[in-house]
Amino acid sequence: MPVYEYITTDPEKGCLRCRNGFELHRPLSRPALTHCPLCKNPVKKLISKGVSSPQILKPMSVSDAKKAGFTVLEKRDVGTYEKL
């Protein structure tokens, strides 16, 4: 289940929890939260800073990139690239 971060749109009216921001576990099938569960103040969803991405342990070779379906370009001159 993904973790969503929310913060109030009006810090002067929000409770301590939504003024500082809070995290909430919600299924993908449920709509985004529009109001704080405690004080009912409007909230907005934040974009998370921590993003999970796969780690590549070794640089990808040209042949590996082609096998994975990528187009491999090599820089030849200023603004000029050649397809390998």
C-alpha cells in the first residue's frame, strides 16, 4: 500500500497534525484525501522526496541497452548524435 503525504492549505486554521504535514497509508483504489481527518481543514497531497528506484550495480553496456529496447545514441559534435 503506498504512503501519501498531506499538508494543510491554510496553516492558520489547521490542527497541529495537518500544519506540520502527515503521512497516510491508502490503497490506490481510494480517492485522494481532501480534508484532514481530525480538524476537517482542506489538505493537499505532497510529492514525496524519497523515491524508490532500482539500483544498477554495473554500467549498462551498449548491447545490454539494445536488448532492453533502448535506442543508443553517441555524441559526434555539438548538437549532433549518431544512432549506434
